[in-house]
Amino acid sequence: MFEGQPKGLYALALANTGERFGYYTMLAVFALFLRANYGLDAGVASAIYSSFLMLVYFLPLVGGMLADKFGFGRMVTIGIIIMFAGYLLLSVPLGGDTLAFVTMIGALLLIGFGTGLFKGNLQVMVGNLYDDPRYADKRDSGFSLFYMAINIGALFAPTAAVRIKEYAETVWGYNGNDAYHFAFAVACASLVLSMAIYYAFRSTFRHTEGGKAAAGDKAAQPVEELSAAETKQRITALLMVFAVVIFFWMAFHQNGLTLTFFADEFTARSSSGVQSMAFDVWNLVAIILMVYGLFGFFQAKSSKTRIQTSVVVAAGALFLGWQYGRLPESVEVTAPIFQQFNPFYVVALTPFSMAIFGSLAKRGKEPSAPRKIAYGMLIAAAAYCVMAVASFGLPTPQTEMIDGKPVAMHVADVTPNLLIGTYLLLTFAELFLSPMGISFVSKVAPPKYKGMMMGGWFVSTAIGNQLVMVGGFFWGPIPLWATWSIFIALCLLAALFMFAMMKRLEKVA
């Protein structure tokens, strides 16, 4: 799984892991913070949340255009510095008045612009590693590993957000609203780590940075020249894919909005027995280590490696047994903690997806990237079918006025297994769609427009993220099952479009 990959992949992946850890730590509590700190209703909070996500994913288009001219590496560095300023501003507890609100908006603008310079360009650099013929056949697997590294950062983010907030409340004595800012401060530290990794291992990927940094680098690959007709054909195919993934991200990123609202208002706030073990991130880490240990055991080429991987599996099993033996009668379940399940599934399932697609590739039966994207849309529709069926008979969301602010009420105690299962299906969909889509863009994009086209992928994500607010506006006015049905219909329509356009898409894949 890890063999044959360029060394620069691991450096770039780890640099991205640090940045994503900070981003998802902030995002895990952001929607709840907006409602608690400023007294916003679900619709207004949803509009701010989705607009921020839109900004984060739209600005890579600008970042990509700048990078095509000035170099990818330079934009990555500037982006981290701007993001740091934004997170630092967001970390200051200013209360809930107008000045605090305006400051928060300014911080979001800085984070969005910095991310626009950093995110897409780093991924272009990953793709450039595979322009080298020695690694060309490893492109899809490389992006799967890169995507897995992103989710390692995201895995720990919800726990970090919840724990630092609780610590600020119980030890330092801050009130609930001010305590949120300490979760935001975690992002500042993670960006320092990200930059340190980037520059410590820069020699392994310097030739991918573009601009003056790579101008004299002998390892840099020559730019491929395409005819005007082929360039148009490739861009048209990419635009069709961009149109489809809008609806996936609209549905998928409900994880930070309506699915978090559901966790807060409709899901049991405590768990016991084996189920409660799922809410301790270290138990999830133990499972991940066991999965990778088992894969390492069966892929090992020496007895020494088999012994080492067996020890890892045994240690993970012993740790889980020890944890089970010391379980409390029940554990508290908070809404943000559910967001750890998606990155956990990504990291744990990536070896399985790579093994399956690798086996199919050897037999010449691996689905094309566009076909994988279409399958991903069908799986996303299935996830919301589960939510819709489970929501029949549940009351509509309710609020009541407390101190002049609308406060969401907890009205049901649905088993946490519903959201845990839904996140599993959404993760299957994500693994079919996101890393494969990024790989497809890096492969198909005309060389002279790589930065712009990777930015285009993020623009489609941005539009989808802006449309995330649709779920928030329907949160309350219509039955829950009807809210989920909106996403079912959109995902199915997008999948049908992909299958209808499949021949044109596979022609350039």
C-alpha cells in the first residue's frame, strides 16, 4: 500500500494533516458557537456557516490562478500565514456584541482567503509528483493515502474541540461561550506545526512548487502541449464533473449542520456498554492500528514484519479489552463528537478500498474515476434514505426563548447508532468520490491550467457548501423525513446525469 510512492507525498500529506486538524477542530463547534454566542436561529447560523464553507472552497480558484503565475509553493506559504492571522483573531473572546460579530466575520474572511491559497495548490503539488513516469501508475493510490492523512487530522479534531472547551470551563472558569474560543486557538498551533513539516522536508517535493523555485530544477517535468480541441474536450469533461459534485458536497457537509443539529436535539445524550466505547477517540485509534496491522501481516514479505504487525494487532486488542473492563456506567455524548466518525471511517477503510480497487485493476476491471463518482452519489442517497426512514414519527425541531434568545430544545433520545451508521454510508460515498475526483482533475487538467482547474474543483465544492444552508432553512418548517428527502432526490439526479455522460467522461479519463 505504501510501497513505490514518491517521498514528497508523505511530507505534503503531513503538512496538510496539521492544517486540517486545526480547521476541523474549529468547524466541529462552529455552528453551535454561532447559535450560543450570538443567539442566532438555525436559518441565520446556517447561512453564515455555509457561506464560510463556500468561501473556503471558492477561493482556491483565485489561489490556483495566482499559483499558475507565481508558483504553487509560494502561495502555500503565504496562505498559511494569512490563515494563522484569521484563527488568531477568532481565538479572542470578545463576547456577543456587534464588534465581536464583525471581528468574527473578518476572521472568517482571512481564514477563507488563506485556505484558498493553501489547499488547492498543495494538492496540485501532490499531483505533480506523479507526472514523473516512475510514479504515474500510483496516482489514484497516492491521492487515497493523501486523503487518508487529511482525515487523521480530522479524526482528533472533535475530541480536541470538546476537551479544550470543557477544560476552559471547568479549570479556567470561563463561561460556555468564551470557552469556544480556546477550541479555535488550537488551529493556530496546528498551523505552526504544518509549516515546520513543510520546510523541514521541502527537498523531497521542491521540484513540484512551480515558479522560480523549480525553474532550474532538473527533476521538473516538461509541460505537455495539447491542441486547442483536446484542451476544450478536457475542460468540458471537468466542468461536467464539477457540476455533479456540487450536490454531493451539499449533502455531505450537512455533517456540520443539520446532522449536528440532529445530534444535539434528537440523539440520546448518554451511552453505555460497548456502544459507549465508540465515543473515545483512543478506542478508534486502536481499531485503526489493528486494521493496518492485519493488512501489514498479510502483505508482509518476511517473518520479522509478520511478528511486528502481530504485536500491533495484539496490543490494540489488549487495549480495547482494558478499556472495556473500566467502562463507567454511562458516558456523556455531545453533538460535536459525532464528527469524529467520518474521518475514523476514512482512515480505517482506505486500506480496504485500495485493496479492492488494486485487485480490480490487476484484472482490468477497476471502474474509471467518473464511474466511481457516480457510485458515490448513489451511496450518498442511500445514507439519507436511512435518515429519512428513521425520522418518521419524530417531532419537528423546536425552540424556546431564553433571555431573549431562541434556544434549540432537546426533544427526543434516538439511538446514537443511527448517526454512526449514516456517517459510515456517507464515508463510503466520500471514498468513491473525493480522492478519485481530485486524482481525476490532476490527471485530466490541461498542464497550463492545472492550478485553475484544481481551483475549479474547489469552486464546485464551494457552491455545494453554500447550498448546505438549504438544510438549515428547512430545519423546523417541514418534517424531518422531508428534509432528508431533499438530499436523496438531488444525489439520485446527479448520479443519473453522471451515468448519462459516462462515455464522454471516460474518453478523457
